[in-house]
Amino acid sequence: MIDIDHLVSSLDLDDFTPAVILGHQVKGNAATFDFAHIAPLGLQIENAAKNQNKDQVRTLVKMMESEIRLARLKFQ
């Protein structure tokens, strides 16, 4: 899995590859593990990264982190 801090610092260098990979992985893993509400965020991150939209990637990653935190709390 891609490290979020690495992803953010990569965006600062105009490297969108980690964001594309993260989005793709989240999309697939969320669907596989029945977190259907997170899968669309993965797709949106992947697409925003492919379009090299830094602000949108950052916003979506923050949203994804919040959703993951909520899911962790739910399953503790």
C-alpha cells in the first residue's frame, strides 16, 4: 500500500504515480472487502491523479482518510 505522506510529498514534485496507484488499490480493495462507500473515492483519486489535479487529489485523500478512520472505529 502507498504511504499517504509519500503520496502528498510526491504531489509537491508533480509526481502523480503514487496517487494513481493508491486510487486503483483503494478502489479494488474497498470493493473486495465490502467497503462499497470507499470504492468510489478510490476511483475519484485515480482519475484526479490521471488529470494531474493536485487540489482534488489532496481533498479526496483527506476524505478517504476520514472514511477509513470511521471504519476502524466501527470495527474496534
